Amino acid sequence: MSITDQTATAAPIQDRISALLAKTPTGLLIDGQWREASDGGTFEVENPATGEVLATMASATREDAAAAMDAAAAAQESWARTPARVRSEILRRAFDLVQERAEDLALLMTLEMGKPVAEAMGEVKYGGEFLRWFSEEAVRDYGRYVQAPEGTLRMLVTRKPVGPCLLITPWNFPLAMATRKVAPAVAAGCTMVLKPARLTPLTSQYFAQIMIDAGIPAGVLNVVSSKSASDVSEPIMADARLRKVSFTGSTPVGKQLMKAATDNVLRTSMELGGNGPLIVFEDADIDKAVTGAMAAKMRNMGEACTAANRLLVHEDVAEEFIAKLAEKMAALTVGPGVDEGVSVGPLVEAKARDSVEEFVADAVERGAKVVVGGSRVEGPGYFFQPTLLRDVPKDARAVCEEIFGPVAPVVTFADEDEAVALANATEYGLASYVFTENISRGLRIGDRIEFGLMGLNVGVISNAAAPFGGVKQSGLGREGGAEGIAEYTTTQYIGVENPWADVPNPGTGTPA
């Protein structure tokens, strides 16, 4: 693998960066206005490729969180009555603006999160699709009107917005995770308080301004970035006017939020941790499997809950698979995401890099062999070499826990039953990947493994039109697809008097 010169960024890009940061809001968005924190508090956002400070943000206090909740609650009734077509057109305008400002969004993501610009552009496209998809779903949130089986009533079933929502997003996909929550809430007629991740708030702030430019009314979307997650979440979760919380992040934090949600019996959507298996059977197209593994493992430097955390490979094809994957991983270029030709950026912070280093050390100590990489990159920034491990024992931390980094541990298996047992040997159940040329086997494995998502002979499966979510300790609820808007609505049944109650039935003389 190669490593770029981390001081090679040209002056023109620096001028563009300065201009972009200057127009990105750094305050709190409350009731349609950007403002400072009530106590004047701030926190800094760092570039993980250099360690330099990108921006100083207003840090929301408990009072600011309460003010944001007040704004959302005050706007809820009128927003719920806003015609679906109006909400749809706001989302469509937002989609168009995201396309127009794609280069700014991508660069901002690269600066604060680290992913290469080409990957960031991919996220802009993916994240924008949630705006377009839910602009279309907004006008198709159907109810029904039917006769009761006994003929005594007409049953009117409607879907209503659940009410004010708290949306908590992670740092690894700062645009897509915001659009995936905001878009269905807007489509359904819910007001929101958005709490972006402390490490990557800039993209969400920029996106919020796009929503304002698209015409979203004051108070419908409020944004409260903060150095303290609890200062925002605790007062809002305790507010009886809140009706839903949607969270993407770690399982331990998700469990805490679910416990807090019980006090007010809140609707919850939880997209939590993962430990995704990528299974390569002996009849797989190995080149296709290697391509899929690269996409599923190395996308976002491995910092994705959908990442292929464990590569489970049939013993008959393990040598060929490892050799070809090693060649691909060794050809990757590590460096700042703004540099041309970079395919692997930095990890998001020093703690993340140190954690990945510990995973590799543990595996090697237990007998695993390093095929490619294996160590951090010295110098500024939080870089770690793309790493391929073989002969990894089943009890290694890299097999049992979520790595969240560019490390691919290979474990071999002998038959289908063992592959299924290895895949299911985790408390998580989000994404999985299966490579086989036998379609019956692929569908059979889909029946047997305990995961909410499965890619069959593909390494990237996320799509705005598909329901995204996991089982077991990977969470509950679904985002995207036709299911996504349902998470932000509640069902109401109205029993209507039989309109024929006073009209005699022909030939009987009795009411219907």
C-alpha cells in the first residue's frame, strides 16, 4: 500500500476550504434562527487527517435543548395540517439543492470525518436519495375505508404524524444519517430536534441550512449540536410532549435511550451496532467475492455498522481468496481524503485508531498472521494501514466484537452448517453478505442467518427504497423504503355510523 504526502494539499483547495467553512453555520438552529448557546459555550471540530481545528461550534445547554423542544412542540399542530403536497415539494427542493451543493457537502464531510472525497460524493448521492424518496412517499401515506364484517359500522383508518421527534445521528455518515431521519419525519408531518454527533456536526448544520433554503417553516427542524450528548437528550427525553426518539449509534447508548424512553412510553427506532459476516462458499465466484469484500469491508475505512466485520471463507477456496484480497488491499493508498488518488482516509479520532490497533494486537497474540498492513501510520492524523489477517481464532476480539476500522480477519469453515453457526455466533444482527453461485443455497442461508440485511453476491446493499434495520442487539425499527414513513406515524381508527342504518333493506322492511 502507498501513503501520500500529508502536506501535499495545494493552496487552491485551502482557499476553497476556508470559503466553505465561512458559510457553514456554527450556531444552534432554534425556531428558524441560528443563535449562540445560552451560556456562550463552544466546542471545537477537528480535522482527523491533520489534527487541526476546523471550526468552533456553539454548544447547546439543557436550556437550549428545552428551547428547541418548545419550538418543535409549538410548530407541530400547524405542520401536521400542512398538505402532504407542500411537504413533498419542500423535500424535492431540498433534494435539488443537495445536488447543486454536492461538492461542498462532500468536501465538508471529508474535512470533519476523513473519508476520501470520492466516497463522500457517493454519500451525497445516497443521502440525497432519502429526500427524493420521501418526497414521493409523502403523498402516498394511505389509510383505508371499509365496512365492518358485521355490516354495523364503516371503519375509517388513518395515519397521523406521531408528533415531535428527537433525532440523534452518528459521526460516520453525517449527511445520510441526517436525511434518513429528517426526510421521513418531514414527509409524515412531524417536527424535529436534530442532535448531530459531536465529532461531525458541520455537515448536519450545512444540511439544515439547505432545508431552510428549501422552505421548511420555523420550528419544524431544530438543530442542537453540543459537546455533551446528555445535556441535549436528557431534558428532551423527559419532556412529555416528545413522542418519538430515533437513534443511530452504539448498542450500549441505544440501551440507555430505550430505558429513558420508557418513562414517557416513547416510540423508538434504534439502529445500533453490528458484527457482519461475509460468507464465501466453495462454489463462489472468487473475483466477485473479493470485489464484494473490498466494498463491504473498506467502505468508509471500515467505520460502518454495515461493514463486513468477519470474513468467513470455505477452507477449499481460502488460499485463493486471501491471495487476491491481499493484492487488492495492498494497492490501496492511505492519506488525507482531500488528496487526489487517496482510497483510505484517517480514522475519526485517536481513540478509534488506538482501538483498531488493540484489535490487531489481540488477534496476533492469539495466533493470527498479518498478511497486509498491521500498524498505524506515524505522523499527523489518525491513520491505520488497511490490514488483512489470516488464521484468526474464533475467540479473537476482531471476530467477536465490532472493529470499526480497516481490518479484515479471515476465519475458515468446512461446511454450510458451520458457516451458519459462525455467522450467528454474535449478539448482533444487522448486515450480512453471502457469496455463492447456487441461488438456492443463497436463499436458504437467508432463511437461516439472523440478520436484518443480507447481500447476495454484492457488497453494498443500502438503498433509500429498501427497509434498513437489524435484529437482536442491532436494534429495532426500519429506515427507508415504504416502512420508513410508518416509523413516524401512528394509526387511528374511527368507527363511523352505518350510513344505511335507517334505510330498510329491499324485501325485508328492516334496517340494513
